[in-house]
Amino acid sequence: MSDLKITHAGTVQTQTRQGPMNPFAPFGQVGSVWSNSTSATPVRAPLNQVFIAITIVEDATSFATLVAEDPNKYANTAVAAHNNADGGATSVEGELGVQVATGDELPAGLTIYGRWTEFSLNADGTVIAYIG
């Protein structure tokens, strides 16, 4: 455990970490799931956890479902994240984002990062999803 100190323009801010922390958890060491399922029932993350990265192992024809923890913040199949109009970016939301389409080709080797609670593949492919 250590303190984080940030100095900016003469101001020092200190943040003390509270409680035990697994420093590797944000990178998927909590676990992973291998899936080639195109079932109507999506693969779901464990309770109170999310998938933080999904790597395409075998070419896939997009996701049938990709449910984000915060659909306005992370790419997903429900709505377009960061979709403010051109010139409308704010300090917390970008612009011109689009919804993930069910026909988007996902090549093997591609890794996407975000925070998703569940997903299912559209028609084919294989993925490994990392839990964090």
C-alpha cells in the first residue's frame, strides 16, 4: 500500500488506498472464459465483475449482444457510446461514436477493451474474455 501524490501547478493532492487490493485484477488475472457460443443465452461475467478485454481468437461476425456496464461510456450493441454531435465533445463524453453492428467483421487477433457484463457472438468465431 502506498500513497499517490500528484503535484500540479504547486498543488499537492494525496490519495491513500483503502483496504486490500489485488494489483493484477484490473488486467484479467481474476480469470477468463473461452467461448464460441452463438447461443441466444449470452456468456455472463461473475456477479459484481465484468469482462475487461475480449480477444478474438478465430474470425467472428461481430456480437449478437455486447452489454456494457455503462452503455454511454463503452462500445456496445444497445446504443452508441460517446455519440455527441460533431463539435459536441465534453470533458466526459466524446462525439460521433456508433453502435456496434451485428454484421461487423472481427478479425482474429483483435482485442477490445472496456467493461461488459455479458456478450454473445453473432454467427461464428471464437473469443477469450478476461474478467476484471
